[in-house]
Amino acid sequence: MPAITNHMPTEELQRIDAAHHMHPFTTGDELSAKGARVITRAKGVYLTDSEGIEILDAMAGLWCVNIGYGRDELADVAARQMKELPYYNTFFQTTHVPVIALSQKLAELAPGDLNHIFYAGSGSEANDTNLRMVRTYWAQKGKPDKNVVIARWNGYHGSSMGSGSLGGMVGIHSQGGLPIPNIHHIPQPHWWAEGGDMSPEDFGLARAQELEKAILELGEDRVAAFIAEPVQGAGGVIVPPATYWPEIQRICDKYGVLLIADEVICGFGRTGNWFGSQTMDIRPDIMTVAKGLSSGYIPIGGSIVSDEVAKVINACEFNHGYTYSGHPVAAAVALENLRIIEEENIIGHVRDVVAPYLKEKWEALTDHPLVGEARIVGMMGSIALTPNKATRAAFASEAGTVGYMCRERCFANALVMRHVGDRMIISPPLVITPAEVDILIERARKSLDETYEAVMAKGLMQAAA
Ligand SMILES: *Cc1c(COP(=O)(O)O)cnc(C)c1O
């Protein structure tokens, strides 16, 4: 089959893009001035741009292309499903085979009694569902005032009104009237940046106990749920100290607060288990899923709900749903993606082969003069850039200045590595091989070297006061 090639020169594509396409989380004018990079093809862990340059995608798109690019099986399933039943809804006492099969599979894969799935088109939508579901749950149980959801500063749960409110991103809250009422944020377990003189273990406990403090302040009868990512992704791949999650679980149990694990990144193998909740040994009442559920090949998200929560919700009419909840093509593609992950033992590949290999290479980056700490769980990792490793100092320059410089060097060196402030993050496709990890690390080191040179030349190796 011939490739779908460009019809126009890159510059022309960029010009039209700038004229008509509004990019998410982007300053449009700045991007228009330099022109967006046009990605035309992808295979395995590599993207190809319109100039024919191959780029190693160490972010798996947006943390989602778990099985890698270019798997024909997913395209074939989508085509077959579109011909057989391209669309039907599940609102009107109807259902269809792909959604039945996917639900059974997710119930089997999800831990404990998480056996019921409410579908959405994305992670944001699924978290909006969760917000309404936990409040409805308590209202059904005669506690309509138990409606506050506690979340974390610098958590990410999406960018719709509900999910953006659950998230703790100041940039999102600053536009459009967020957060909506009855969302309460507590500080994150980010030891490197906020741990001060405490040991990581003590700090992890202290930050978990912020949840207890908030529950006691608000009143146990007001708090419906706590939502968090097992490992914060968009916040900078922040791996909590080992003491954090056990204490959170204890507190949720003690006060009857539902635990929502946002598994949109951590789910489907990213941390070396099917779900991050298994890696962190927690028992959520609801898990949010999206991204890796379809390896990003098609939009789909959902809430995987416990027997107890489903029992209460199913006893009433839950006035909620999306036109594309349980879309048959998306469900069929997701199911095929799960088949590939399972039959090809991709999680075993992560756990036993490539995550240990990547961990060793990644942690060795701390020998670089710019790199403070290196953290990694499974296939999500981060490094902190710092002007002073001993004091864990931030740069005197505006947060993100050095991180952005490093990201630009990576892009120039054919590596997609993102920055969050002055942290560099990776989340490569799970199918990456050790040989490809070597290339990733080689390009990352080269980019760090070039960044360091530029930082020195510009006199930016200065600690914030
Ligand atoms: C990406 C993400 C979301 C939002 O998913 P969308 O599909 O972009 O709406 C929610 N939670 C987490 C943890 C995410 O990383």
C-alpha cells in the first residue's frame, strides 16, 4: 500500500497550519512564527517528519503509544468494525459486541473487585464522570453533603472544567473560571523540590498526612473522595517516597473516603504492572483509564468501578454519558491493543528486560554536571536539572528556562524528551528495545552536554536565592 505522502512542501503545510489550526497548550503566535514540525509517519519508536528526519519518540506521543507505532492489527480491526457496525450508542437499552468484550476483558485485568466500566472518549471526560459519580454515590447513600473531592497541587487530571479543577495546575486554574466549587487541593509528595531537610521517608508520610489534616478540617462527612495519579506524570514524573501511598490508603480507609487512582498514564504496563495501583500496592474504588488503553490509536477512556460503587450507582438513573461512550470502533481497537499487550507479554518485557536496563542507564545520568536526581518507575522517568546538586537548588532564571533549552537541544538531536519546568521527562513506548534505549541515552547525553555549554555561556548556572 503506498504511503500517504505530503501534498505540499513543509513550509506550505506550516503556513496553513498557522492560519487555521489552534494548538493545545501552545502560544499560537510563537509557534506560527517558527512553524510546527509536521509529523508524517511513525513506526515502532520512531517518528518521521515531513523533511524525512527520523526522531526517537521517548514520550510515546503523549504517554500513550504503549505498543509502539505502526501496528497493522489495530488498523485492520478498526476497518472491519467500521464496516460491520461503525456506530451505535449504549444509551437506549442497547449494547454491542465490542463493548461487551472490552468490558469483560477490563474487569478481568483490573485488580480486586473493579469489575464495572463506564466509558468516555478521553481521560478528561472519564474524570468528569468520576466527579459526578462519587458525589452521586454519597447522595444515594443519604449523604449529599459528602461532596468535596480532595486532589493535589501539580496533579494532572485533564483540562475540561471538571478534570481541570481536579488537577492542580495553576496555569489551567488561571483561565476560564476554574476550579469549580468543592474541590480541595493538598500539596504533592515532591521530595526533590519541596522536601527541605526531611528524609524522603519522613516527607512522604508528612505529605500523606496532609490528606488526613484536610479531611479533619473539612469534616469527614464532607469528603467524598481523594483523587491522585499513582505516579504524577504531567507534573514532572514525580515518584512519591515509598511511605506515601500506604499512608494514603490507611487514611482513605479510616475516614470512608473513596480513592480514585488516575491510571491514565500508569495503566496498561507503564509502571511494570497492568496498573500503577498494583505497583504502589493500593486498592482504589475507581480507576481512570485512557491513553494506553488503545495505545493512542483511537480516542477512548473510562472509569473502572468497584462492585460497591457500581451497586449504588446502578440502583439509580445516572444522568450522565457521552455520545461516544463505548464507541464500537474504539472498543474493538482497545480490545486488540490489550490482546497484543497480553499475548506478546509486553509487560513482562518491561518488567524483566527493558525497565531494569533503562533504569541503570537513566540513573547513571546523575554523573552529568547538570543533573541532580534521576527517578524512574517502569517506563516513566525524570531528571532534575539543577545549578547545585548538594542543595537541590532551583535555577535563578525563570522556571523552565533551562528545561526548555534542553528540550530544544533534544528536538535538534532527533529525540522527543519533554520538559516540565526544569525537569526532563521520558515515557517511551513499552516495546522499546535495549539497543534503542542506548540511542535514547546517547541523544539525551549529547543534548545535556549542549545544554550545559549554553547554560555556562549564558551565565545561567546560578542558584535561586
Ligand atoms: C492525559 C491525562 C488525563 C487527560 O486525558 P485526556 O485524554 O487528555 O483528556 C487525565 N489524567 C492523567 C493522569 C493524564 O495523564
